[in-house]
Amino acid sequence: MEKEVIIYGTDTCPFCNQAREAYGDRAVYINVDKDSAKLTEMLKLSGGRKEVPVIVEGGKVTVGFHGEATLRGAVPLFGGT
């Protein structure tokens, strides 16, 4: 069973859009510009960091998106990014 993925972001953030594309249908996207309660929730998860995207996957919180490295748990492969 795949882990639940939640992406907190904004529509104008290119990294948020990249994360949404990369995770596809596996992720639920929350636009924090349109929902102040979800912005507060995101800030709690990120330790108060006002950076997007905030990606929550199976309880693990990642701030930012670094392409394939993020999808691999932020562990770059040898010779990779």
C-alpha cells in the first residue's frame, strides 16, 4: 500500500507544480493561499517555515522539492542530483 502524500503549496510556485506533476494522482494538493486554516496546519508541520512546497508522505515532512531526490526520500543516488 502506498503512503498518503499531501502537498501544501501555492499555484504560483514552480517547485509546487513540479511536485504535483511528479507525485501525480498519489498526492492531495492543498493551496495554502486559499485556505488560512491549512496554512496554519502547514506551518505547524514545517516548524514555522514559510516555504513551499511542504510535502507530507507517510508522516515524514519535507520542505521543498528537489525532483527525483525528493521522491527517493531525499537520498541522491550515486552520480545523481
